Amino acid sequence: MAPSSPAFPPSNIFVLLGVGLAGILLMTRRLRRRVTKEDFGAFVQRLQVLPPPPPPPPKAPHPLTGLTFAVADAFDIEGYVTGFGHPEWVRTHESALKTSPIILALVDGGATCVGKTVIDELAYGISGENNHYDTPENPSAPERVPGGCSSGSAVAVASGLVEFSLGVDAVGGVRIPGGYCGILAFRPSYGSVSNMGVIPVSPSLDTVGLFSKDPNVFHRVAHILLQIPFGGLRQPRSIMIADDCFELLKIPTSSVIQVLVKSVEKQFGRRLLKHLNLGDYLSPRLHSLKQLQNGTKNDESRSTLLSLANAMQSLYNHEFRNSHEQWISSTKPVLDPFISAQINRSLANTLALDCCHSAREETRSALYSLLKDDGILVIPTVLGLPPKLNAKQILSEEYLSHTFCLSSVASMSGCCQVTIPIGIHEKYSVSLSFIARHGADSLLLDTVKSMYATLQEEANIASKSNFSKSSISKEESAEIAKEKGNAAYKDKQWQKAINLYTDAIKLNEKNATYYSNRAAAYLEMGSYLQAESDCTDAINLDKKNVKAYLRRGTAREMLGYYKEAIEDFKYALVLEPTNKTATNAVNRLKNVFP
């Protein structure tokens, strides 16, 4: 009798084993995703640092009572090893003997610390991706990076796991993930918050930063961090839009600026708004950058902002090496190749390092002069939508240099900056940033608190608008061109102003102000016929445009049409009886043409 055949041939057994193993791996991945999804991969360690008991009534409770927070894994907490984004760092370091004073201050204020969060490897990077601990999931864009280096702290807040969190920011480590995750993010003035008990990354650039979704919590916690008293809200006296910075945006600029402009108009009035080219403003004031460029054609072709970004990156790399080169050399940890390449870039000589430090001081002085005690500068936080996970885009030289153009403004000047979410574009969060001079943190925080609700309202209105994108874009672009023209006119760049007003007219031919403003520039150029023609167009569009009558009267006076000039000035007085310019012109011309 022939032996019975096995139930399954050997080859089929291996197939079944393979299918079984594949099923186990698939189930493991699914389970892992479920576990990760619970905290979005934000935490590397859960713990509790509890606040003191609240005072008995009738005393007021602690200001942060009931709030929970997390900290990036670069902050020391007694009894725990500070991981610094790398398992080799954990293996080669002891538990912290003391808790960072800034954590203690928040706990004393009534908040509970509930864990440490993922950071980029050695806190070096801006993507938020970490091969050792996995990348925290961006709640608003799961297939895209959360931004780094304080990715876990941003994700913990954006996902609602905690009310606020702390991160570290040298070259954008808090501001960038705030922008990508759609939450508030604060980089205080350099040196205003203690860095004790925080592993250094780049000591001359490092700051402790804050995340929150709630503007009221954000405001309260920031005051605890800065140790400044609460008071009445201060208001800015000027809000300056850096047009050249917004030109770096990879999403429609006009929509972002429209939300800002309408919010400022509603909250403070349009008179506060100004436009400027930040690179042009900084160029004559940053002499050290010219020394760094060293006369090479490649460097000479770069804008001031690109040069400033390059100086910041050079300083960042140099100081990171100084802080951690000994550990890297002795431990030889496996590092991401991109990080290794970046930190191995060194400054060529001592002079270059001195120039970078000098550029910091010059940038601070320049921003201090621009913003004074009550000015706010507005720039984009990031270039646009967060890059996709594992995308090569975030490693490209262009992406890094343009991103650092934006972050270098506050990093190199030591100014304070807040990232503010202002809506959605193509399902992803959009933000902009407010910057105040070094030491003006209170003004900055008050401005954000005053404007936050209005910004959100205008963002919602813009997203629900029934107008077509093209018509909105034209109207907004015309206003932007006009504002740029006003800035050029103020700087006595008459031809540039004429060109910009002409652009505005091409985009919107029905706005009398554009013609009247161009006429003013033509008058300065001595082009009286063009000025007269523009004023006539303005008056045809708006019969009550006093400035158009005054400017046409001036043009006609210069052309020798005295009778017509007097008529224009008199009509201006009918519209505005107390106008001194019109009164003086009428009296003057009576002597020439009785």
C-alpha cells in the first residue's frame, strides 16, 4: 500500500507560512498605526510633574490651574534621561539631577506636565522627521511633515492632547511646526526666557518656544514664561507688510494679504498699514554681510535676505559642532546623512565667524530702528504647504535657503515672533507671522490677542467668498500695487511709484484713488499734462475726490491755465471748506489772475 500523501506539499507549507507571517506583519503594522494614532506619535515618554495644591478660597487659584502641557525631549526633568532625539544620546547620558526652571515655573503656576515629545535627531532639522522614533503625525495633514525640530510638541497641541507645550527654536524649530500644524507658536525675544536645563543647539540663536491652539491660554502661559505682569492690552501704531518676503510664498499671496489687510482695517484702521521691501531696508545697514560675500559674483547676486539666511545657517552649524562634536566623535552615532552633511559645513575662518556675529548685532539694530517700541512687521512663517513625508523637496538647497530667509529675520535679530494660523488652502493650514523688536514681547502678545478672532473671521469669509478667484485676485493685486506705490512715493522714488500705480490701474480701472495718486507722482516729475489727465479721470469716477481737484488745480496752474486752476481749487473748498491748501492757492492765484 502506497504511503498516504501529506495534506499539503512542502512548497505549499512554505507558502502558508509566508502568508501567515505576512498577515502577522500586516496586523502588527495596523496595530502600530492604531497605537500611534492615539497620541499621533507625539510622545517619547509619558510622565507627570504635578503642581502644588491650589490655595484655599477666597484666594484666587493658580493662573494655569487645570492645564496640561508637554515638553520637547531637550528639556531636563529630574529622574529622567533627556533623550535629545537619539537613542545613543539616551544610552550615553545619565538621568537629569534637576528639572528645568522654566518647567518648574509653569508647574508652580498650576499646570501639569504630562510627558516628553519627539524632536528631530539632536534637535537638528526643520522637517520633524525622526528615523529613530518615527515622525509624529501632523493632525491637519497626515501625509505631510509636521515641521521641526519641535515636531512632537506641535503635534501634541494640534491634536488636542495638551493645552500647550514647549519646544526649542534656533532657526525655526517652533515657528515652522506651528505653521505646518496650524497652531499658535511663539519665539520670545532672545535671552528673555531661561535656557537653563535645556540642551543647547546653537547658543547664540537658541530660545525656548511655546505652542497653543487657544489664544487666551497662549497669552497667559507666555506671560508666565516671560515673568511679566498682566495689564491692559497695548496697540501697535504701525503694521508693516514685508512685500519681498511674501513674494517667496508658493501659494496665492493676495489671499493671505487680503485677510491681514481687512483684519487690520477692522481692528485698528487702515492708517496703520505700511508696505516695505525688507531686503532693501536691511541692505545698507548690514555691512558685515558684504564682508561675508567677499566680492564673489555668486554671492553678489544674492539678495540681502539670502545672505542673512546663509550667515544664520553658518553660525548655526558652527555652534552646533562646538556644542556636540566631542560627543559625536567619541560615540560615533548613526546620523541621518543629510544632518551629517549639514553639520560638517564649517566656517572658512575666524573672520567669517566674527562677521556672522556682527551681522546679528546689525540686524537687531536695524529692526529696532524700523519697529521702534510700537511697530509690528508681518512676514510669512513658511513658504507654503508642508512638504510630503520623505519628500526630497525639504532637503533641497532652494527650499532650505528660502525657508531660512523667513526664519533668519527673528533668529538673527533676536526679535520676538508669533506664528498665527489664518485659514486653509487646498485643505492645508496657512499662517503668517508677526514680529516685534527685541524686548517688545508684551506688545506682540497683546497684538496677537487683539487680532486673533478678527483674523479667523476674515479667513472664514475669504474661504466662503462667492467671488471668483480671478476677480478677487485682481482687486487685491491692485490694492497691493497701490500700497507699494505709496511706499515708493514716500521714499521719493517717483518713477517707481508711477509704474506701480499704473499696474494698479491696469488691474482695476474704476478706482479714482489710483489715478489721483499717480497724478501726485507725475506732479513731482514735472509731467503736468499727464497729471491733469489722471485727475480728470479720477474726478469722472469720483466727483467728491478733493485731492484730485487740488492736484488738477496745481497741474493747470503750472501749465498756465490759471482760470481753470482757480475753479478747481474753489470746488475743492466747496467739498472741504477748511482746506488750507485750496484757500492759499485761491488767494495766490487771485493776484495773478484777478
